[in-house]
Amino acid sequence: MIIFNGLQDKNGAFIRGDRMKVKSLGYQTDLMFADFDGEIIDRGNYLVIRTPTNPSFYWGNYLLFNHPPAEGDYQRWQELFAREIGTAPAVIHRVFGWDTIDNDQGVIEPFLKNGYRVDRLVVLATRKPYSSANSKQEVTVKPLMVDADWTQSIENQVECRNPGFSEFDYRQFRQRQMDRYRAMARAGMGEWFGAFIGSRLVADLGIFCVNRLGRYQSVQTHPEYRRQGIARRLVIESGLFALDRFALENLVIAADEGSPAERLYKSLGFEIAEYQLGVVKWDSPTFSRPGKPPPFT
């Protein structure tokens, strides 16, 4: 059983000042990114999360409630989203999350009937990943340091995008995300790692830290280099590096339930900690949370 330490009250809720207490490990680590360069507004029973630098990032511009949806919440939540985040054409998505650790979907049917889909992640954690991993090629894992490596990372992430996304739109989104991650790395909040064969980056991910927790972001391997053990090695070596560099107690990662990614992480010693729930609706293809593949996959 994984035990999480950090800024918590006696009931296990994570605390940041007087803000609405968040129990969910997934959402609590998600919030560090908006805390860095976005906006988080406490409305008592929900948080408003905004990322002005990346308005097309729908899991960067959403409402997080302290309870699952109940009878009558569907219409009320729509009105709150319009007021707090915006409406079309400026905002083409609607996203709601709720702080639960017991997989409680609440009264979700009105959302599903009106075109929403459930965004349900498995949140996994480990105190230390298994340290044995072999790859078919000679691979070096290291934090990104120079501009050329960050450029390669963006190219790799764009190459790994869902084919339903245009390259132009996704590149713009990813550039904004990587600008954020690079600024966080410079501020000492984590690192972005590449797996290199020679000088070529063939896989990458980020690990960023809050309350002695390290959260993985956007694990991607170039299509030409998949199924060669490279992702395993990258996840392990970057995790061990981050545990030591940032004095972390746990590493946290999220995946779609039943996905190959979930199976990979479990094989490396990660255990299921909770399920993270939300609902999403968009009027045209947009972009998912970091660390999770885009919709339509």
C-alpha cells in the first residue's frame, strides 16, 4: 500500500494555504502547473483553473469541484463554466473534474446525454521503480540542457500526436507547454528528460515536483523506436534521477485504465493509488492534459 506524505490535514486532504482542500493525488499534482504560471481561484466548493498562456489546453482551463455531480448540477455547472472560463467561439471546450479518490462518478448521465465523454485515469505511484531495464539499442537518458535538445523534444511530441490533430495547431500547443516545462525546470521544480541514441532524441518525458511528490508528464516514444525497451529505461532512469535530485518520497504517473501504458508502469513497480475522474466536451479536436494521450486514441 502506498502512503503519501506532504502538506495534508488529519483526513488526508492536501493543503495549500486556505485553498479548497484537494484529496485526489492526481488533481493535487496537476495543480502545481497552474500554481506555477496560471490562475487558481477558490470559490468555496470548486476551484477555477486557468492557463492564459495556453487557452486551447482544456485540462488547463477547467473547473474542479469538491464533490461528484449531483442532481441538478448539470445545468448549474454549465452556467458556472461559461462565467468562469468562457463560451464559444473564444472557448470551444467544457471540462469539469471532481475531487474523489473512490471512483464515484455521481450523477453523470446528463453529461453523457449531452455529448460529454468521461475522462477516467488510473493514477499510479511508487516509492522507487524497479531498477532493471534493458533496451535493444545503446540509450543514454539525461535531462535536457541545450536548445537543440528542447527542439528535438518538441519534434518528438509533435510526431507522436494523435493523427486527428493538425500539425500546425498541435505544434503551437506543444510549444506553449514546453515553454512552461522549461521555465519550471529553470526554477528548480523538475526536469525534462530525453532518451538519446547518439545525439538523436528518440523518447522524452518530464518529472515535476510538489510536496515531495514527483509527477511524470507526457511520456512519448518516437514511432520508429517503440517496443525496444526504451520507454521502460526512460521511466526508470528519470525516476531514479528525480528521487535523488529532488529528495522525493513518491513518484506519480497517470494512464488510461487498461492501456499498454498502465501495464508498462505496473511492470515497473507502480501501484494503483486512485482513479481520477472528469467529463470533457469540445466543439472541435483540442488538446488533452499532459501525460495523457489526446482523445480519439
